[in-house]
Amino acid sequence: MTTTVGIGLLGCGTVGASVADRLQRDRERIVERAGVSYCLRAIAIRDCMKRRPESLERELFTTAARAVADDPRVDVVVELIGGLDDAADLVERALRRGRHVVTANKDLIGTQGPQLRRIAESAGASLRYDAAVGGAVPVLRILEEALAGDEILRVTGVLNGTCTAILSAMEAGSSFEKALADAQRLGYAEADPSNDIAGIDAAHKLAIIAQTAFGAPLLSPQIPTKGIRGITQADVANARSRGLRTRLVASLERTAQGVRASVAPVVLPEDHEFARTQGVENAVQIDARAAGRLTLRGDGAGGSATASSVLGDIVAVLRTIAPAASILATA
Amino acid sequence: MTTTVGIGLLGCGTVGASVADRLQRDRERIVERAGVSYCLRAIAIRDCMKRRPESLERELFTTAARAVADDPRVDVVVELIGGLDDAADLVERALRRGRHVVTANKDLIGTQGPQLRRIAESAGASLRYDAAVGGAVPVLRILEEALAGDEILRVTGVLNGTCTAILSAMEAGSSFEKALADAQRLGYAEADPSNDIAGIDAAHKLAIIAQTAFGAPLLSPQIPTKGIRGITQADVANARSRGLRTRLVASLERTAQGVRASVAPVVLPEDHEFARTQGVENAVQIDARAAGRLTLRGDGAGGSATASSVLGDIVAVLRTIAPAASILATA
């Protein structure tokens, strides 16, 4: 059986362009890893005039995103538009038609994850979103796979690099405003950083972790969330003078009363795993009954790191399609 | 389609007893995670008189290990005997009969991994050995799955807790001999710690990492390996006086000339990720082209941590059997 899996991309910003470019240029290695051949069928974009990687032929591009999600030659839809407006509609549409979906959209999964998983399940489709949490740090994959036979007790982490960059700069003497402006200039913060600063971005990620670790239908708006807007240079300097660093920490715990989740700024001893984060780095600690404590650290944002995680999910989906014949033989 | 997957256990030491106990007592959660029902059919042991967990019925136990590997009701063989003598024969035997195999045996995979994978492949069987490297630290899973779409450049790590425990004690003033005796008394070192101290244990693990990260047919005897036997209290104290700590570090790198691997004691600044390891902790750094640097840290040994990893592999195998129907529908 020789199958060629059709892939359709929605969005071609920093992450999307990097994913598309790698799908074309690393084809040989990816096909070998996945065990199945694939073809990039179409890339939905907004702006026809923007410059794109040279590896991508002009004919791939279209402004008709719905047509890509509906295309019968597309088996896997990779959604990298982000946000809730178009992305939510397109992902739901693709899943209802039985398309496998890979997305890095934390807003979408953080607010509609349980519902989208139900749609995927009843359509027999995969829905993967590893890149939505932790960038290249494979938090969800470890919770879902490595610890599949264990019991997760607690997950805590520094999940928002923008806040870390701002707080680090404030520890070095900047005001909040200057630290924010610098983070934007350096590309650590987006043009509209309000979700990052208010802790909403971290809450989306924590909700997704709760859904994965505990099967809890927790949505991000339900998480008590405090951002870093109210923190002054004096607060940060005062903590530093006591050997402490300030970080935005997301916490999740299974208790007798159910799952307890929160996002808030926390002061930490400077040799603490979370205090050691710099810039876009994310750090996560997972406590499991048998495994004990696992600590993970790595790039939590950036086009390249996020693209690595999206490609990992694409390979995972390709693998579920690839080995059908051999699985049948052993079942 | 309702399938019940038969599981046979070879070995019931610390790890085996913990795995068997959890398979019986956490059945509901594991079945839910795996998507398929299972039945523990038999447990092969050497000593009939030894005390076993109460969750395990007497009828499960047998001293006929070959009969377990051959049992037609056993679909998944979990090898936790360790070493090369019986284990190698039993694993090969099970694979040739198309049984899926889960093992924590680093000696076996480190010296015969490529050959066993070929046998598994031609028999259409899975061979999983996550617990052979890093204990509960999911190094192999991350290399193989999370980074499946990326290019691994370099993997380094502290992979042997016995050496860390001995070197830490020497840094605190112990002689090598006293540190070793203490590590044995505390359960960090085995009765025969020669493989740990000579770096051979770390070399097995590094070979398995090379096989996974680079698809390289590297075997542990091919790796230049230097252990910690020759290190004196004076060496360690001298390093400490310069703010350095000594750790046994395993390194693996892809170069233009091929894969370069080595195991040797290294001195490191005390805030280095590897210098911060204590006791049985393992720490691993993975450098990938797109993902950047990932750092992992956690319990690298101990019955409970290793059992968590073995159970993760059992769930992974169960999942490949479980969803055959739905995969077919979408393929």
C-alpha cells in the first residue's frame, strides 16, 4: 500500500513559513521518520504580496482558507493562524470532515479544547497541539505518553517568556514600561502584549495542561489569573535585595476537592529552577506518584522552536496513518 | 471489536514487582489511558519462596521463563530480568514469535539493540526500552517523538546515579572507598558496582541514545569509556577549591566524520546543569537544530521511577494494538 498523505497549511507567518520550508526541504528525513510519504497541497495566507521562503512554489498559496480545510486531497490540516476568529471555525470545520488537525493555537485549545476533542473523536480524527504549550519543551507529550502509566500529582511552570523577559529587565533596573518596550524591540513580546502581561497566555497553557494531565474539562477563563502589570520596579528590587527573583508561575494540582489551578507572580530563591529562566525560556516541573519530579527547560517561544514542535506533531499524525497495515497484522 | 491483550512478565525484582502491582491495582486508569483491556497472564521468577506484592495471585508465578515467552496467550512480553544471559535469549525468542517486547535492559539494547530491532521489524513486533535510559527521564521518547521532525545535533548527560552519589560524597570529604560503601548501603550502588564505576553502564545508555537519535548502529563496547575508579579525593577536592564539581558525563555529537561518543569524568562550574545533579538524579541536554537546547532532569534510577517508565512503554504498546479499527477507517 503506497499512500501519499495530503497536508494543508493555514497561515504562513513566522512559524508557518518555517514549518512549510522544513516540510519541503527535509522531506527525505521526515518521510523516513514518519514511514509514509506526504505532499504539501496548499498554504492559506492573507497577504499575497508578502515574501515567502524560496522552497515554496507560488502555486501553493491561496487566500481561500476554507477551501484548504475542505480540500478532499488534504488529510492533515495544520492551523497556524492563531487567535479565535477564523482559526476556531476552520479547525472545527476540518475536524467535522474527519481531517486530522495539528495546531499551535493555545487560545483555541485553552478555551475550546474539550469540545474540539469530542468533535475529533466522533469524526475519528486526530487533534494534536503540542506546540501550544512550552514551545519546544514537550510538556504535553510527556504527560500524555511518558507518564501514561503513572499518576500526575502536580504541574508548575514558567510558561510565558514575555513576562520573564520583562521581569529580568526590571531586576536589572528597568521600569516596567521600558522593559516592555525593550522586549517588544527584541521580539520577545508581540505588538499587542496584553494577553501575556495579564497572565492570560499562561492561563491558556495551564488549561491545556490540566486537560491533558487530568482529563479535566478546565477552560482558561475559569483559572484565577493575576498578571505582572501591577508589579513595580521597587517590588522587584526589594525581592532582589533579599536574594529572590520574581517570575510569573502557573500551578496546577490535583486535590481531594478537584483540580486547583492558578497563575500569579511568585518570588523564588535565585537558585530555584524557575528563577533561573531567562528570556523566552520555559521551565516546567511535573510531580508524578511513581516517577517523582521531572524538570524540563527549553525555548518556550520563537518561530524555530515552535516549528520543531509542530513538525513533531505532524510526524506523529503521519505515523498513525502509516503503519495501519502492520498494526492490523499483529492485532 | 473487544480485544484483551495478554501480558507476560519476566522477572519480579524491585522494578518487576512494582510494574506487576500497578498493572493489577491501577487497571482502570491504565485501560482508560491505553484504550484496550489487558490481562496479566504470568510472571516468571527464579525464587519461589520470595515474598511478592499481595495484589498478585500465586497462580501467576512460574519458574518457566521460556514458557511465558512462548505462551500463545501472551501478546506483550515485559523483560525485567536484566543482564545478558537469559534475558537476551528470551527477548529474541519472544520477538521472533511476533510478541511485542518492553524492556528496561540497557546492557541488552546497548550491545544488541540494532540486531534486535531488525528482528522486531521483520516480525512486525514493537520493541520498546524507554526505561533503559534515564529512569523516569524520558530521553528516548523525546528524541524519537517530540523531536521527530527536527535534527538532533548533540546529546550530553549525567546518566549514572551511582557515580554522582560517589563523587558528591567525595566532594564532601569521603574517600572513594568510603563513598562507594555508603552508596551501596544507601541503595544507590548495586552489590556489584563495577559496571557503574567503570562507566560501562553510562556507555550502554549512550549507545542506546545514539541508536535512537541518529539511527547509528553504535554499540557500547565501541564507545571510548573512562570511569571514575582512578579519581582521588585530592582530585575532587582540588576541583572544589576552584569552584568546580566532578561528574561522569556521557557525550554524543554528530560531526562531519560521523557520530562521536565518549564517557568520561568532567569538571564543571558548580552552577552547571550537570554539576547540580544529586544522588540518583540524571540530567540530559539535547541540542536540536530548530528546537534549540532542551534540558531534562529527574530520577534516573530506583524501582518506582523505572517502573513508571516501563508502564509508559506498556501503555504505548497497548495503544498500537487498541486503535487499529479507527486507524483503518481514516487510512
